[in-house]
Amino acid sequence: MMTIRATWNGAVLAESDATVVVEGNHYFPAEDVHDEYFEASDAHTVCSWKGTASYRTVVVDGARNADAAWYYPEPKDAAREITDLVAFWKGVAVDEV
């Protein structure tokens, strides 16, 4: 079993041994994400096969990384395994630990 950790600006944003990998991105279960580092965002994008993604801004020690986390609250059937799981980009390091 492999543990995956997402970090940014010195903070552990998420850590899990139950991520789901889709298109090379690790999606973390909500219970393994540290909510204190996130703010809501109004941003959305649409993927042809996954559906509409929602975003969250990462905030650590006053530093903001806008829309650096995303999730699919209501994905299309082909991507239902990642419903509400959280993935990262924009400089967030996602590594095996």
C-alpha cells in the first residue's frame, strides 16, 4: 500500500493511502483532506467525459493559491469513482511518502 501526500507552502493539504488515479492525477478522499487550508471558489471547468469540476483555493499562512484544488461533485457516469474526491495542481506537490 502506498501513501500519497499533497503539500504546498510547507503544509500537508492531504494524505491518503486510498487515492484514485485518473489521467495521472491522484484524487484524495474528502476525509483525508485537511479542510482548514481551503476556501470556496466560484471557478468551474467542464471535461467532456468527467463532467463539471468545482475548485477550491488553497490558503496557507496567508499565502493563496487560487483554484489549486478541484473535485467533481456530480461527475458523469464514466467518472463516478471520483465523486467529491479532491485533486491538485498549480504547484501543489503530490508525492509518495
